[in-house]
Amino acid sequence: MAMLETNLASRMVGITAIGLASLASAACGGPAGNDAGPTSDDAFTMSGEDASGGYACPIGAGSCVETSTGETGASPADYACRGTQTAPEQGAATTVNFRLAVFGQDGQVARNTRVQFFADNLIRDTCAAPECQEFTTGMDGTTSGITVNGGGWYAYRVFENRMGGTAATRYTDSVQYNEIPPAAGGEIEGNAVAFSTIDLIPLSLGLEREPGTTILAGRVQDCDGADVGGAFVRAFRNDGSEILDAGAESSLGPHYRYFRRIGDDSNPSNEQLYTNYEGLYAAMNIPVSTELIRVETWGLREGDTSPVLLGCEGVRTLADGVTIINVQPLRADYEAGHPCARYNEE
């Protein structure tokens, strides 16, 4: 599961180079209120505030479909590891170069930009060795001598940089999780998100960006690391209440969107009810919290009659920023206090 790679950036660019896009309301239907609705009949049964939220199929003019992989959707998504898989094991320390590219702008790098690199995949409020390394990228967008744990996930934060001359060369706060470094040495690539990219998001979908909120973006993936079609995303506050979509009649508030591919372009769509075969999702106007928020993926596995919990991650949010997270199947090794650890305790 490589970094939301450059080709993902170009896909998410879509209309006039939109790199992150926003999300909308039609995620196989939605409930009213916070986590209202029946419990799931899934092996990880949830009730009360963690209920399935009343998501049902069919909804509106479309219907939920079984999760799948591949462009034609012919292969069922593999969720056999759900609830038992663990994060990649942290290996021996090695040194790499870090290159900070500009998300969705081929060839452009983010110069003189502050970065905090967390080799253990846990983004903190402070940066202290050995868990964190802080640096500023050079004129070529790179920094050498960054220590990573071979094979294990890492995370990083890119700080706002308003030194550039235009919105295309100024970058917003962003964080990215669950990235895997090269096995031995080499170079890893991070993403900086330009203000021009963020500003174009609402224009593509007829939505309004609310100051002080954040954007979530990434892919849904299965046990094999394959991109999953037919899944939808839900986000929850630390208190367990769901961050519900504001609905099609409002241009403000949270909105969830999924991507539709037409020809060579993949763009966020107001009509797409769930992920396509590229697994891409994005959400805009998500409220910011000082606590981790829970990002869940849901969908139908082969033979399911109603959507079930597929994956879960906990992420930081930044005001006017972006959080990038690829969500794989539910794990068995969430650390104590992690918002997804509740599912390991059932």
C-alpha cells in the first residue's frame, strides 16, 4: 500500500487539476440523527452509538453492490483477514531521502516547507527523537538522512507554507498515514497540497468550503492491498457520534463523494454512491477535533444482505487542512486508546 501515489494525485485532480475533491451525501443512503438505526448482523455486531446507522439497499435511484476489485468488478474483494490482520512489522532502521512533491502537479516540488516525520506511524503534537524527525525541505524539495523502519508504516505532517508567490506554490497543513518505506535506502515521496487545489474543490461539485474544517481523502483497500469498489465511508467524532452528510439540498456542512472514471479522467461525482474500482473517496467540511476521529469503511461482502463494517482507522484533523488515509480491513492490533480498538474488545 504505497503512499497515495502520484498517479492517485493525478486521478484525484480531475476537473482542472483538482487533487483532493470533496465528498457527498449518497453513500448508499444515510440516517438521521447520530448513529440511529438497527444493528448489523455482521460478526462484529454493533449497537447503540456504533449501530449500522440505517444504511440500506437499494437507495434512491441506485443500489449497493457487493465489494469487488478490478476494473470490471469481476473479482470479490478479499476481506478474509478482517479483524485478524495486523500492521506491517517495523524492521531494521535504514536511511532514506524524503522528496516532497506537490499533490496533483506533476514535477513540482514543495520547497522550504516544514515537515515532521513519524517513523512509528503515530502523529503527535510534539516532535522528539527517536519517534519524530523534523526538517525543512531544500530548494529541490528533498531532505536526506531520514531514518525509517524498514517495512513498517510511517506517517508525516506537512505544515502550512505561505511563502510561495501564488496559491499553486503555497501549501496547506496536511497529514498522511500508513505509508511503507523502501526495503533498503532509496527515496520516499510525500505530498504537499496546494491552496489552489483546495480552492477548486467546491467549484467542481457545487459545494462551499467552510473555513476551519478539514478534508479526508484516500482509498479503500482489501486484504491483498487491492483497491475496492462498492464501499462507502463514514466518519465519527471521538464521542462516538457520526459526522453525518449535510444532504443534497445544502452546499454547506459535511459532504461525502466517490469517484467516477470517464475515459482517462477520474473525478469526484455527485451521482456515485460508493467507490469505483479505484477505491477513491474524499470528504469535505469535516469538523476538526483535538482527538482522533474514526474513519470507517462499509460495504457488502460476497453473500452479505446488508452493509457491514470493513475497515477502521483513527486520524488527526487539521483546521483548513487535509488528512490522507488508505483504509485497509479491520485490524487486531490497535493500540490502547485508539478509537478502533473498541472492535477488538467485542
